[in-house]
Amino acid sequence: INVTMVRGAQSAGVVTFVNRSKRHSDQLVGIRSRVVNSKRSDLSVRIRKKVASDEMRMRITSPCGGSYESDSLVKTYVGHTRFATSSIASFDGTHPHQWSPPRRWQVYDLRAPRNGQKSMKLIENYICHNGDFDAYEIQGKSYALDSVQAWLEEVTSYEMPSAVDSAAIAGMVDILHCQCSFALSIRYAICLGLTTSKIGDSAPMLPTYLDYTNLAQFFETALDQQLKRTGHKLSYIAAAPEERGYLESLIISILGLELRENGALIPFAPFLTDIEGGATVAKFVRCVVDAFFDNDLFWTVKTFLHNARGSFGICVTSSLSAHRQLCLASRGQTNSIAFFPKSGVVAYGSEQSAVKAGLSFPTPGGELPIEPGDNNDRPLRLDLDDLNGEIALLDWGDGKNSTLPAVSAPNRHLPVYKLMSGRLNLVLYEESKGTEAPLVLHRRMTLIDPADHELMKALPSDSKDPILQDIRDIPRICRAIQDDWRGFSTDTSLNRLTAWNLTKCLQKRMADIHQKKMERQPGSVDILLTGCEVSLWLAEQFASDLQKAFPKLGVKAISSNKLLGLYGQDFSVPSVGFPYSQRSHDVKDAIMIIVSHSGGTFGPLACSNLLQSLSENIFCVTSEWDTQVAKQLRAMHSEKDHIVNSRIFTTDVGLRPAEPCSVSVAATQQLLTNLFEHISIVILSNPRYREASGAVITERDLEELERCNQENIGALEQIVGFDSDGRSTSSHTDEKSTELELRDAGAVWAKHVLENAKATVVVFIYIFATVTTGFPIARAISETIGVNKENYYYLIGFIDSAIFFFMPQIAITMIRLLEGRNLRHRMVGRTVVIGDCPWVAQAADAFLSKIFAVS
């Protein structure tokens, strides 16, 4: 949770399922826990406490003897942390979302030992979603979100639980997921399955819950007759087309004989009038039967994504299948799944680093037995294909019927992968390919334990003050980057290898410019940098320095969001107020450097895919090798070659959950400084490159820059108070360190900031004390010294009024006298003026604003 809070920490929610009671052990009920974070609380702590509290309350207060967890129930926790991008952070907008509250429907049990067993069950569906749900297509026509929301209220007979788009996804899941329930399957057929299914004023009036259940009785009668007559199991009929055809004919005959008299079809008649389009009774019956057998969890998610427009990182779970399944999908939003065979844990998350949490705790009850084989016992991670769209079904089987397939008949052509020593089935579907041939799954999976992978970093240790820890780490991180770049590190240097590949691209570019092999235009870009916010500010300073050093080169830094507007739309959308367009700048085959500390910010991540159509010379500067941006660039090369052809510069900072940026900014600036020196050395080493670039920087300049670069570590140690080995510098010197001087200055500044609050407290105490007692200070003094009240009554009142009026200023003056501060400072709100170059001012401003936001 701490890691996913990097994406948003305004609210959080978790849903889990338990058996309803020992008397109803086959009925699962959901326990949804949600909290909205307060300013000074830890969201991860609050949501964990809320989950534990709600589970305990469910065990105590549930009817029928209290809920419990059977030995066969695999425990699942589906959760989400939210940052409200287009709405307020409200409780009703917090995930997991549910449109329809639990409701009883007649459901057949595919697992039941007795054939044809059915019962009334509470059905509830939950979803968690990152991204945007914009529209949904029904029968070839697309409907916007607001139309879908209004339609869902009519279909389900429930008011919209929240105006957020994710709640509407839960509503669509309610309609689509109807396996083993004829009433729900009839509703699906009427609302989505027929040519007469539509949204809008021209749509017929929808039937009610009672209409669906009444008509479903005739479908159930037909199925019960078939099961009794043939002796087949329900799962056999589901997989046999001829048996389905027999069931359809049996239903049609029953409808023809009985429904003319009781009129159960009357509410459905308006939907069965399009004979030419195929909306006939026979078509309706076929649609219902197919939905009854096929519309499982995997089919539901697959169908929803096929018809939905937007970006989706979703997790879907249902009380009907939570005992054995969970479905995840990714399109335009990241999703990763990690498998820990020894502990029996499966973790998923929108942040790649989040799933490493499975490495951080001991296995309760000891490790599970592992089958021998390559990497069978090693933690592995699978990153879903968010670019082309991919769905993953996690199925851990069913103790009652272990042979029951993971998915329904239409999707049984898809390969099923055995993981966790055969304990888990994984079904994958790539939207763009519709993959049927089994892929070599292990080639897509990543070893996530640092003990197995030298380029993988562990999650940082928990810290009570992560901001302070980040600041203390700055000298150590910057020293490590310098040592790695100069070859002092004993480990494999990914940065030096990447610099070698950058050198090849740069040499080719310089040679082509010198030999005039490429057409140069005023807007030609040779080196393009991109990023968002703090990363972009650093990139802009780097581009500015590089442009001044080599004036003939075209060096530009452009926001990732602006690049997406220019190159990522059906038609170009140039940003107003900025001079960039496809005509003004030519970035074809340019050297491109994506700067993104997290490696998962939407704009830079999207650019890592988008820019591949414009250039093969793409590099990234990120916090570690294992980030989303780095993964996209590695995919440009084969599995064997992506290390040799490395395009990833890393600060090796790793995940930093603290919201204010400190060590990430310093480390990125350090790496860009080394990169600037490297590019300069490559160009200055060849006279032809000097001429082509118009170099004005000299070797002497680089020597001075490198001297300052190395001396900077000592300055950082003095400022931070910790050396590059992580030890406090107070033990190194008897002199007052720069860090202590800064702390003293900060204490003075803090007193200026807090004096208004302190003055308010003083004024509050004075007013309440004097008014309550009836003795303001002037009147109290006059009473004490025995001044004649009648002669000086108005004067005393005037003095007390003046004291009341000027009390804030008097309080501030008294506070300054007591604290020994200058009395002549203005008594107004404090303004911090940062006098430095743009990127420092912007980064410091962002740091300070974040500090105030979380303080």
C-alpha cells in the first residue's frame, strides 16, 4: 500500500470475501472497507486497521452464527489507493466500486455434486480501476459515459452510487456477468444481446426484476427436464453445442405452449419485434442460453474491454467466483502480477515495485512444497501489456471439482499456464492478437528478488521520516553515481554500457551532419529531451547548457504531454503559447532522452512507446533498471541483446515513497552532469564533430566542471550532515557544520512563519480571560491602584479598547522580544523568495509546497 500511495493517497479501499456462515458455506459475502485520508494520517495504516476491524465485526454481527473462513477458501484482498484527478476525494468515489448492492438471484451450481442443484444466492460484483471510462458500444453504436450512467440506473433499478466513471464499470459488470443465472442472462440478452438493445429515448421500456425472475422459471423448467431426461451434467451441456441446441428447442416449445396464456413474455415483446434484424424469440432464447453458460468472469472482462473506450487498469471480482478466480486487465494503464511459490502469495499492483512487497515478510506456517524445475521456487513478475491491451485470469481451482475448466467454452482455445508449482492456472488474452498459440511465458516474466537479479533493487526499509532519510541519502547516492561513471564501482555498470551506446548514436549523428548526409532545416532537432514537472525542469536546464556549449546542434526539451498532443492524436494538437508543431521542428531519427524518476508517469511512459515510430535512438534517465519506461525501451531489442544495447541510464535511487522530491532531483541532476561531460568529451575528441556542432566549450571548461562536480560531494555532506558512507558528519569535525547553520537559520525562519499562530493563541487567551472575568488590563490596574472610576471611566475604557484593537500587534511584539528577533520585520504573511536558476527555483518551490501539504 505504501508503494501504490505514490500514485495517490487521498483515499483507499479493500474488499475481501468470507463464507456467509457454516450453514451457508457455499455463499460468499463481500466485506468492503473504505477510508478517506486526513491531512496528518498515514493512509496505509488507516486502511489496514479498517480492514481488520470490519472483518472482526462481520464475524460477530453476521446472521446465521457469524461469518467464517473455511479451510478451502483462498483469501483474496482486492484494493485501490486513489488520487481524485477529475473529482473530489470523497467516500463514495473511493474504490472498490459496486453498482448494485447484494441481491438474491436463482443460480445453478456447476460445482455441485448433485446435478442441477440450484439455490437463491446473493450476488455482488466489485471492481478497482485506474484510468478513464469514456464510452461504451452497444450493437455498433457508441454511447458516452453520462448516457451509460443514466441507462444503468434504469436497467438495475438502483441509483448511481457515485458520479465517478469507475462506478459505471461496476454497473456494466453487473449486466455482463450472468453465468448460471437465467434471470440475469435474460436481462443481459434484453439490454445488450439483441439488435433492439439500445440506449436513449427511442429504447423500449425495460422489464423489472420481477419480470426477469418470472420468465426465468420457464428456462429453468426446460433445463431441469433436460438434465433429468439425459442424465448429463451441467458442465457437459455447457461444452456441447448439440446439447445447447436441444435446450433451446425445449425452451421454445415450452414458451409456445405456456406463455400465450400467462403473458410472461409481454414485458419483453417490444424487444422481439425486429424480425429482419434477428431479434426474434429464437434469437432471444439462443442469446439467453449462451449467456447462461458462457458469461463468466473472464468473458465479462474481455467483452467489456472490447466495447469500452478509454484507458483501463482494472481488477474484477465477484461473489460467484471469488472462491477460485480473480480477473485483471490492462490497456493504457499498467498492471503487474507477482508470484511467490514458496509462500503461496500472489500480489498485483499498478506499480511494478509494489508487488515486491511479497519479499518483505516471512511465510506464515512455513514454506510450501515446490516441484523441481527452473525458477519454480523463485519470485517472478508478469507485466501485462498495457500498450496493446491484455487480460489475465488467475484461477486457483476448486476443491469440490478440480477438473472444472478455468474459463467457459468460447475461451477454452486459449492456453492455460501452470504456475506456483501447479497450484495456479493463468489464462492470458492479448487484445491486439487474440493469441491462441502458447507463448513461452517465462521469457515475459522477470525475477524480482535482488538475490536472483543483480539489476533489481529491493524496496526501501520503512522509515518514520522518509523525507529526512531521502535528504541524508543525497551525498551517498551522488557519490555512487560518480564512482559508477568513472569505473570505480566493482559491480556491473549499466550507465557506462548505456553511455557506450549513446556514443555510437552521437558519433553517427555527428558524422552525418559533417558529411551532409542528412538534410538540415532551421527546426531540425538533434537531441530531444522530454519529461514532466521536476524531471522536465532538469531536462530543460540540461538542454540549455548543451545548446550553449554546441550552438550548431538542435537541442530541445519538450514536455511529454505536449509531445503526446503533437504525435499521439488522430490529428496534431499543438499547444497554445508554445512554438512547437510538427512543421516547426523535425525530430525524425533524433537522439531522444526521456527523463522520469519513477519511470511510470503517464506522459513519459506513453512517449516511450510513441517516439519509437520516430527514432530508434531513444534513451531514458530513471531511478532503476526495473521501471515501466525502461521495460518499454528494453522491448525494442531481443531478450539476448537488450543488455548489450542498453538504453537505460539509472540513478540507482530506487523507489522513494516520500512525496516531496529531494534525493531524486539531486541524483538526476548528478547523472545529467556526468552525461553532459560525456557528450562533450565525445564531440571534442574529433575535430569534425567540433566543427559540425560549433563547439564553444573547451577541455579546460570540462576540467573545471569536473572539479566542481567532485567537490560538490563534500559540500553536500556539509549541508546534509551525513557523509557518503551514511555516517553523521558531527563526528568528523569540531567546527559548526553547514547543516547546523542551516538548521539554526531554519529555526529562525520557522519562528517568523509561526508567529501569527502563536499571536492568535495569545490574543485568544487574553480575550477569554479579560471578558470572562470582567477585568480588562487597564480596568484591572485602575482597580488595583485605586483610581477614581468616575473621573477616568471613559479614559480607562478607551485604553482597554485600544489594547483589544492592537492586541495582535502587541502579541507579535511580545513574542519577538521573548525570542530575541528583529522588531522591525513586517507583521504580515510570509513570502519565500527563491533566488536561483529556473530549475532550482521550481524544484525548491515544489518541495516546499509538498512539505506544507503533508505537514
